[in-house]
Amino acid sequence: VPVPNIRNFSIIAHIDHGKSTLADKLLETTGTVQKREMKDQFLDNMDLERERGITIKLQAARMRYVCDGEPYCLNLIDTPGHVDFSYEVLVPNCNLVSRSLAACEGALLVVDASQGVEAQTLANVYLALENNLEIITVLNKIDLPGAEPDRVLQEIEEVIGLDCSNAILCSAKEGIGITDILNAVVKRIPPPTDTSQKPLRALIFDSYYDPYRGVIVYFRVIDGTVKKGDRIYFMASKKVIPIRIFLPVGMYADAELFFLFCQQQDYFVDEIGVLSPNQLEVDELYAGEVGYISASIRSVADARVGDTITHFSRKAESSLPGYEEATPMVFCGLFPVDADQFPELREALEKLQLNDAALKFEPETSSAMGFGFRCGFLGLLHMEIVQERLEREYNLSLITTAPSVVYRVNCTSGETVECSNPSALPEPGLRRSIEEPLVKIEMLTPKDYIGSLMELAQDRRGEFKEMKYIAENRASLTYKLPLAEMVGDFFDQLKSRSKGYASMEYTFVGYEESDLIKLDVHINGEPVEPLATIVHKDKAYPIGRALTQKLKELIPRQMFKVPIQACIGSKVIASEALSAIRKDVLAKCYGGDISRKKKLLKKQAEGKKRMKAIGKVDVPQEAFMAVLKLE
Ligand code: GDP
Ligand code: MG
């Protein structure tokens, strides 16, 4: 297909507004996927994604479409659609959405005609506008009796300032308006510019690890051409390979030295092809086209989203803009319940990392918890997904400690250290001040919930910035707020306080000094490091009280009395006690029927799976997360 007949576009939509349904219909209508081989929602193809209704990895699909007798090639590049995932990708430029939009000339803005514009949609539309994309407004679900296309169109015009006079009314479910959309893609979205003569520059918008072929890289050729056998080079990734040199014992204390080498990343293209949507080999791809390569790349960290591919012998002068490494913002400890599973946990993390460039981990030892790992994630959903995969796919039973943000500690020595583990915070005498990360958060809400959401934000140390009405009944609230206050149940609170109607979006704005202290927890007289948290000074007392009460509820009673204390340094600020339990749990089943007894034993065994013995006390998983859910 000649370049003037190519169209590259993506779909911007809030969760549940119908992106997957529409994508499926486009594939079906263009005959790309036959109806009988069509699994529901072709674009979401990981089990976990399907279950949670989210798209974690973006995908692409090439469609053939004939318009006015002329054949066209339409490339749909999907973007992750779940608010939980996109709102937490904090560094705007490494945002997956932004990279997939940068690979397109246009986007479909899909809005549910019975709902309206949401915070996430807004943020992504602005990204699309920044990338100079042509936006086609699609009102979906017009088959619903509650659809109010006029109201929603007016809202889009007012809030975003888009001209909606040629918006398309559609029902992805009923198949209404689908050819109008395909025709609009051809007629309104500009073709790519033909820059095939220039040195190769291809934008990586996704990559995944295949155990047989190595990393598969999804890209859009911006300039030049690329074919099988080419020697290619990644412009941003510089791989650092540690090489161990063993020295004769006695020469150095450690008898082992580490040297770091920087290596240029060049590879030979083993396979190149298009996504239709299954991988289909081709000989060569030209400027404007979208496809995949495999080149014996060992880990996704070597071919990162946003990086530029060029030729080794004819390098482009500059890489494509917008590459930034994903930095983990949230850290937690992962410990195997059974200490013997430590090597398996390491292996599983290494395997996951092959496919997840943003996942970081290093060994962590704690006297209370034994051997485990301190892991870094982009945000909470990322953390939950990794945990869930470790348990489901690798059969590990884990204890997760409460997530923490990364603090900057200015020490009296003049040094500044980063601290992502409250129990490792330098002693008060060694630190001058602590800085914490702040975010700007925008909430969109029907006006009835404004008061309740303002209360929530203020409660979480939020600093009010702005409120505007974006439509008659809807307002936008902007706050500056510590990231630490968002980690936990903020999103759940937002949803429950607004009966599910509010949405939010946040971006990292920087570090600021704050009056923070470490709150320790002692159980049975012993400090339990993984329960330590960093809190604002003004909140230490109420948090200490609530935390000890909550722990008292969560920790099962033992055969002896167990004191639970919250402390600042050596000062106890709150204290509770678990009274001793005398009878065996089974005692109350004496005389009862055997199946009931079995059930109780089974329940105990299940409970036991997620307990960690701290000294003589068994502490359940929930207790480690208690600090996130205090009233
Ligand atoms: P996504 O989260 O944006 O990918 O949304 P989905 O495509 O998964 O759709 C969310 C829900 O809306 C599903 O239950 C769909 O069946 C439903 N849905 C999608 N499009 C339409 C439509 O045009 N009309 C109606 N009535 N329901 C739709
Ligand atoms: Mg979907």
C-alpha cells in the first residue's frame, strides 16, 4: 500500500465507554478477523486483563479497507484504557498512552452518550492535541434509552473545545455507525509523510518478552525503511553489563571486583512483520508503517517503550523526542511466607522483569521477616498486578508490606539520601530534613459530591488549587497533595464518596520539605520493622491510635497476652493489648460433627498460609496493610 493510503490511529476512551467493543467491530467489519475466530475483545489478550477488564499491554492491528474503490491500510494502535493504570503512570513522557499517540496521525475519541467526559479522557485528549493528532469524536452507546447525545456533545465542546459538528453517533454493540467511522478515518486523518529516503527512525510503542524468540518489539517507522537482516541500534538504551572478576583470595578483602561496561546496543533483525492482528512476516517496512521485529533481544529493558530504532551503519542524527525511563514511585517489601521459597521468588521476579522494564527489585533482609525483596513499581495497580502474577503464575505465597513512596533525606553530613523503606530512615540525629514527593491531582465530579471530595483532599494534606465548573452539573477540582497520601485507599474513597461518578488523574510535580517522622510498631515488646511508617508529625497520634486498634482486631489472639504499641523513638504514643486465649479453637467443636471440625481446620490452614511469625506471634497479611485503611 502506498504511503498516501495508510492511516495510523488510536482510540481514546474512559474505561467501559466501549473501546474494546468498538475495536472488535472495526476488525470484524473490515474482515480482518473472521467472526468465528473472534474471541470476545480481541485486543485484550492476557487472562488477567480480561478478568479485570483492563488493557495492560497495548497492541496493534492492521486492517484493509476499501473506500471509494481505493484500498487503504488502517493501523489501529491500542492504548491502555484503565483509569487505575494510566492515572498512575506518573512521568508524562514515559506514559504508554503518550507513546502510542506519538505513533499516530489521528485518534477516535469515544465517549459513552449516556455518561460524559471523564478526567482520564480529558488528559488523553490533551496529549493527542499536543501531538497534533486529528480527533474524530464518536458518541457510543446511542442505542441505550438513557443516551443524551446532545448534552454530551455540548459538554465535549465546552470542556475540550473540540468542534463536534461532525461527530459520529455509534453503537458498537449494535454495529451502528461503524462504516461512518472507517470512512472518517480515511477522509479526515492525514496520511503519514513519506520520508522513506531519510535514515531510519522507528518509534517503539510496545515490547514483550517471548521465551522462544526473545523480545518482540512493536514500532512505527517514522523515517526510512527497515528489513530482515538489517543491523539495528537502539538510540537511548545503553546496556550496562556487570562483569565479575575473581581475584586470588587475600588480594582484596572481598576477593571479588565488579566492573561496569557500557555497551552499544546493536542487533540483527531476525524477523520483521505486521500485526493483522496476528504476526505476519513481511520483507520490509517503510516510513508510515506499523509492525514488529524480533532480533534476539534478551530483556524488554534493552528495547524500551519510547526508544528510537535506527540503522547501525547509517544512524539518524537525533532520536525521536519523548523518551524517558520509567521510574518506580512506590516501593514495598515482598517476603515468602515460607523462607524456603526465597530462591523461587528471586527467579520469578527475574522472569517478570524480562517483560516489565519498570519493575525494580533488590534483596531485603529484616530480622522480623527474614529474606525477601524490596520492589519498586510505577504505582499501586502495577504493584497489585505483579503480586497477583507471582502468586498465580508462580505459586508463591507472599507477605507484602505496606507500600511506601521515595523520601529524600537531607543528612547532617550534607549528603542527601533516597529512602524508600521507612525502617531504613536515618536516625533523627543524623537527618536535617525530609522531603516527600508531591502530585497535582485533578478530580472531575458531579456537583453533589464536591463537598465530600474537598473534605477527602483536605484530610489527606491536600492544598487547594482550583475549582471550575466544566458543565452545568460537573466540576473540576485541583489539589496539590503528597503522593504518600494517595497511596492506599484514596482512589477507593473517591469512588465511594461519589457513588462511582467521580474520576481522577494525577501527575508528579516534585519534592517538598515536610515535617515527617517515623512511627514504629512494637508487638510483644519487639519492634516490627515492616510495620514502621513515615507520617506527618500532626497525624502521628491519631494514626498511632487507629493503627494499634486495627492491629488488635487483625492479629489473632495467642496463648499469652500480647501488647501492641505505637512509638516515636522510645516514646510510646498508643498502646493496646491482645488478651490471652485459653481454649483450643477445636474445643468448641467437641461433640460436634466431624465435617464442621474439618472445615475449621481447613480454614485455619488457609489462614496460616498468609501468616508470618514475628517472634512468638503470628501476624496475618492484612496487618501489614492495616496502615493504609485507617478510619
Ligand atoms: P472498554 O472498557 O472501553 O474497553 O469498554 P468495553 O468495550 O469493554 O464495553 C464496556 C461495556 O459496555 C460492555 O458491557 C459492552 O458490552 C458495553 N457496550 C459497549 N458498546 C456498547 C454499545 O454501543 N451499546 C451498549 N448498549 N453497550 C455497549
Ligand atoms: Mg477494554
